[in-house]
Amino acid sequence: MLMNSNLLTAFIAITSVAVVLQMLILLGIYLTMRRSTSQVHDIALDFQRRTTPLIENARDILSDATPKVKEITSNLAEASGTLKKQAITLGDTAVDMAVRARNKVAAADDVMTRTLERVEKTTGAVQNSVLLPVRRVNGILQGISVGIGALLNQKREVREERKRSTNDEGMFV
């Protein structure tokens, strides 16, 4: 049993040393964690110290800009509505102008068509009332001219024949 007792004492001593070693390791981990926590806390405080003014400035800017953004949004909505109404009015006006222009062009076309028809009728009337009598007179004058020419030609032929016959009489001697 002595051996058991020595073995037991050795086992207890080794276990005690292991427990003490484990306690020292845990103490080292605790102290390292405490130091790391302190460093992280210092870093967090430094970060907070540096970002707090930025956050406050952002809040100030946001609180200052919020009513302006609301006003801008309201103005944009109002301007959009006004532009939409004006675009509709402009579109309606453009359609109305196009219809009026088309009607005016059609009216002008009708006026030109009627004018051309009247010019054609007038031309026909002038031809019938002026040119037809002029042609008739021209025909009569041409007939008279031909008649006079024929009469004069006939008298000339008679004279020439007389001259020839007198000339021919001298040849028969």
C-alpha cells in the first residue's frame, strides 16, 4: 500500500501543480483580456471623441436641410404639375393651330380653284366673244384679199396675154 500511497501523493502533487499552472494560465489570460479590454475601451473612447463632432455636424446639417429639402420637394412637385398643365395646353394649342392651318390651306385651295375656274371661263368667253369675231373678220379679209389678188392676177394675165399676142403677131410676118 505504500506504493499506492506514494503514487497517490505523487498524483495529488502533479494534480496540484497542474491546477496551479492552470490557475496561472487563467490569470495570464485574465490580465491579457483586461489589458486588451482597456485598450479597446481607449480606442472606443478615442473613436467616440473623434466622431461625436462629425455626428453632431451631420445632425445639424440634416436638421437644417430637412425643411429645405421638403420645400424643394414641394416646389418640384408644384413645378412638375405646372409644367404638365402647360405641356397639355401647349399640345392643345398646337393641335388647334394645325387644324386652323389645315382649314386655311383648304380655304386657300378652294379660292385658287375657283379663281382658276373663273380664269378658264373668262378665257373661253374672251375667245368666244373677241377672238371668234376677229377670226371671222380675218377670214373675210383673207377672202377679200384672195379675191382682189385673183382679180388683179386675172387682169395681169389678160395684159400679159395681150402683150404676148402683140409680140406673137410680129413673129408671123
